[in-house]
Amino acid sequence: MYRFLIVIEKANGNYSAYCPDLPGCVATGKTHDETERNMHEAVEMHIQGMLGDNLPIPESVAVAEYIAVAA
């Protein structure tokens, strides 16, 4: 099993997502949930394609943190 961080961002009228550890692996959707589902599919397809091409699967190294800043 592979585990990757995905980033989901609100855009103008929809959402978009990407995986920092899998360049080029992106997805969009009308809602956050739809985008998350589409990104799950995109990551699966990306990994399957890499395995099919005998390419190494990159190690998941991206992390995300929230920080608090006083303004």
C-alpha cells in the first residue's frame, strides 16, 4: 500500500488537487468531496502506470502543517 499527501484548493467555482510527491498527478471537481474522490482515482492510475512502466514509486516525503500567526 502506498500513502501520499494530496493538497485540495478552492478555485473559482470548483476545487483542484495535486500530489506534491507525484508531479503531474492532478484532479478537479465541483465539490471538495468530488475532488478528493477524483484525486484518489488519479493517484491510483498514476501509480498503476508507473508500475506498468517499471518505474520506481517515489517515496512520500511531503508533509503539511498549519501554523498560527498573530496579525
